[in-house]
Amino acid sequence: MTPVSASLRPVRVTRRAVYGLFRGAGFPMKLYPRLKFRMCPILRIEAYVPDGCDILDLGCGNGLFTAILKLGSPDRKIIGIDLDARKITAARRFLGKLRGVDFRLGNVVSAPYPKTGACTIIDVLYLLPVETQNAILKKCAGALPSGGTLILKEMDLAPRWKYAWNAVQETISVKIVGFTLGSRFHFRGREDYAATLAGLGFDVEIIPLHRGYAYSHILYVARKK
Ligand SMILES: C[S@@+](CC[C@H](N)C(=O)[O-])C[C@H]1O[C@@H](n2cnc3c(N)ncnc32)[C@H](O)[C@@H]1O
């Protein structure tokens, strides 16, 4: 397993490679990666995930980040879990051809987590109450070995204008368009997440990713002690 470095590796997955996977998909599925790339440096996040280990992608949605993980290191074995049957069906349809990738319909709160080298949670926890978030993080800690990595991407509460803009956009996405399942938002600040992860036995690196974007993206690279 390649350890995560504090310094960022170069981005190695291209947008073009991702678009290629979704060739033949309908309009919404083709649109999603294009929107996500505009709004979030998701390709940069892949560079923090260790190579050559099993990965649990919790709340994988339609499998975009799962696919990016696979493109970044083809020997990764990845299980993607999501609650939304439409998204899992789409992920299986267009990304099911990727070897070593398994999309499962399930609730990450109640689903058992197999032992794994890394867990990734990208833009999911804000949809769940704080106690539920903490229970999921605890399950991740239980599934990871010493040295295992948890990659958590959320929105920070600062810069305030970026956080406010994100709240407007999420309201449209979740409550008006219904693009994502959920009803309330539970955003938390970096001190809160860092303390929670430290309490679960992780060393935490906090990486603000909002530069050049209108959203307060923040990444937590947590390595289990
Ligand atoms: C904003 S989307 C992010 C999807 C994906 N991680 C990405 O970055 O493209 C949030 C996802 O979390 C999923 N989700 C929310 N609560 C969940 C739960 N309890 N169990 C599994 N998935 C959940 C939603 O269905 C949705 O697909």
C-alpha cells in the first residue's frame, strides 16, 4: 500500500478519460461529471488516496468518484455503496464494465463494512445528522487497519460567502430538483471534524480545496494510528 503523502501528487486522471466512461449515457449522467468538475476539484482528491488497496466509497452516488479512483490506479478493488437505487442502477450500467468495481445498493448507516485499506466519503455526511455522521466515521475506523486511510470531503463553514453560496446551491439540488436524497443539511466546521476524527484514533491532515472555486471545499486526510 502506498502511504498518503502530505504533499499532493500530481493529478493523473483526465476529464477526457472520465467522459469516455460515460459515453453512451443519457443527458443527466453525461452532465453530472461536467458539472462536478466545474464546481469541485474532485480529480485532485484522487491523488490523496493510496494506491493498491481495497476501497469503500461510501455514498458513491452514480459512481463518478469510484470511476476516478479506478482510473487513477487500475489495481484498486472498490466497493461503492449508495442509498439511491436510480444512481446505483446508472453506475452499474455505465461503470459495471470496470473490473474490480462493485456497486451496492445500501444505507451506509446500517450496511456492514468489510475490512478495507481506505474509505472515501465525498460530499455525503452533510446530508446526515451529526450523531449519524459520527457513527459512520466510527464504522470506518473499525474497518481500517492501522495505517489505513479515511478520505473525507465536505464543505467548510468558511469562507462564509462560499459556504452561503453552497447552501443556496444545495437547497436547489436537494430540496427543489431532488437530485440528491435528503431533507436537511448538517454542515460542520473543520475543528469539529478534526476533533471527532482525532477522538476515533486518526491523525488528521486538513487540506482546504476551495481556491479557484466558489464553494468552501475542504478535505480531511485521516490516517488511522
Ligand atoms: C451529493 S451526492 C455525492 C455522491 C458522490 N459521492 C459524488 O461525489 O459524486 C450524496 C450521495 O450520498 C448518498 N447518501 C446519502 N445518505 C446516504 C446513506 N445513508 N447511505 C448511502 N448513501 C447515502 C445520496 O444518495 C447521494 O448519492
